Amino acid sequence: MNKSRSRLHIDWTRCDGRGLCTELLPDVFTRDDWGYPLARDGSAEPAIPPEVTKFAKAAVKRCPRLALRLLD
């Protein structure tokens, strides 16, 4: 059975590179030289493994610029 994973969308017009999401999701994101999140898998909307969904929800909730959204 293939379960679909949630994906994390970053609104680049809102993100200002504070890096909180990279701290909460170190297995999903790394930072560029300016502090902006980069998906480790190279995608625009990285897949969120089920075991880190609670951390992704926390990142969405805590993003100071409301730049993150969890997509199903």
C-alpha cells in the first residue's frame, strides 16, 4: 500500500531566512549562505516523512513570517 506524503510549501515572497524551519526540520532542510531553507532532496516542495509530520506542523505554526504551508 502506497501512502501519499505531505509536502511542505514555502512562500518565498514571505520568507526572510530566519531559519527556524531548518532548526525544526534538519532532516528536510539545510540553509543557504543567507539563511534561507533549501530542501535536502532538491525539490521545491519537499516530501515530509510521516515520522516528522509533527515537527513540520510545529514549523508551520511557528514560522514568524507565515511562509510555510503543509500540503496533503
